[in-house]
Amino acid sequence: MRLRTASAALAAALAFVLPSAAQALADDGQVFKYTFLKEGKPQHKQISDLAVGKCGQLAAPEGLIEEIANESDKVALVFDNATCSGDPVVVAGPGEKAGGFSAVAVRFEEVNSPVETPADNLVPDAAFSPVG
């Protein structure tokens, strides 16, 4: 009788412990955070499904992003269209932040993947003149 009671108690304890342990293993701290205004109030959201190549939609209703914070080990490509096609409006590497732009979707790539940046972000070599 005691063995049966002890077994039931052990099974009940494992039922509580195992789901939280599995969640702890799944939550690796890798997130993409963003802030936007809704009715004049800051709204904070995050994406934790950072699957490489997957296009994720941002919840910003008008697409106006106050700030992003890429707290992952991947490169975040932020787009102004829902299909993550064309040039990204912002490319944020691991640990980088950006803000003050319009976007509706984000796609993640590995750090070593070639990433095309928008031509608008490039500065021509002629802009740099030697001092002398």
C-alpha cells in the first residue's frame, strides 16, 4: 500500500516538474523585441520563434516601429512588406538596436549568411576624402 502511495506521489510530482523543465529548455533567451505606438501608448512585443528564413509578421497596426532590439544570435532583416521580399529597411545584427522606421515583417538569417543591404544605406567612396 505504501509503495502505491509513494508511486502516485512521485508521478504527481513529475507531472508538475517535467513541463516546466521542458519550457526552460525551450526558452533559450533568444528573442526579437520591438516597440510601436498604439493610440499614443507604447506597446512592447517580442518574437521568440526565430526560425531561419521564416517571415514573421509584426503586430504594429500602422507599421511605425519606435524601436527594435535584436537579442538573438541571428541577423534580423526587417521589411516594409508582409512577404519579406526585396531589400530590408533595416538589418540588425546580434545585440543591435534600431528605431524610427516603418516595417511590417521580419526574417532571420544566420550571422555568416550573405545579407543584401538597401542601397540607400551605402555611402559612396567619394564622400570620404583624405585629410591633407
